[in-house]
Amino acid sequence: MTDDDMKSGAGFDERERVSDERERFADERERIADERERIADGREAAAEKHEARLTAWENRLDGRARAMGESAVGERQRSYEAIDRARGVLEASQARLERSAATLRRGDASDDREQRTVVQEVAASATRQTVRPRSVESSGGEADTSQSGR
């Protein structure tokens, strides 16, 4: 193997190491983002349950107040409150949708990185295979004697 072959092999090894390190960092970022999304989804689910309990509680209080002959908060006021809660749920759903889209984009990016790695490894393998026969031929003609039938 010539000095140039050894240098290009060492350069390839360094590029491969750097590529692997970038891949590990990207995987870690994705794992952290997925964990944040899981936590946010849990918070949203808890908030939705809480809102449902509050609505049921308000309805019970209104029913009790009416049963006791007291005036309950007007239907219009409750409707406005329900609309505000629905807007909150809508905002949370939009945030969840955006996080899901971001998760898909991260998955696409990961797939693209993996595909690039495969292509690079195939190209590097092909390069190494084309370099080896040349180095054998230049090292003393061993490849030539085996082909001549001696």
C-alpha cells in the first residue's frame, strides 16, 4: 500500500468517525425531543381531564343553585366560558399537531442521514476495493504473474 493510500484511508476513517459522532448527537437530540413531546402530551391530557371535571362541577353547582331558588350564572356566561375552554383545547391540539409534525420531520432527517451513511459506506467500500488491486499490481507484479498462467 502506498503512502497516498494510507493517507486516504486515514482520512476516510477520520471522516467516518466524525460522521458517526454527528449521528450520535442527532440521535440524542431526537431522543430528547421525543421525551419533551411525551411530557407535553401528558400535561395536555391532564389539562383536558381537569377542564372536563371543572365543567361537570360548574354544571352541578348551577343545578344546585337553581334547585335552591338562587339565580345561577347565566347560560350566556357559561357559553362564553365553554367557548374559552374550547379555544384552549384547540390551541393545545394545534401545539400537539405541530409537535407531531416536528417528530415526523426529525424521523425523515434521521432516515436521510442513515441513507447517506449507507451510500457513503458503499462508496468507501467500492473505493477500497478499487485501490487494493492497483496496490498489488504496483507492488511487484504479483497480480500479473498469476494471470499469465505461470
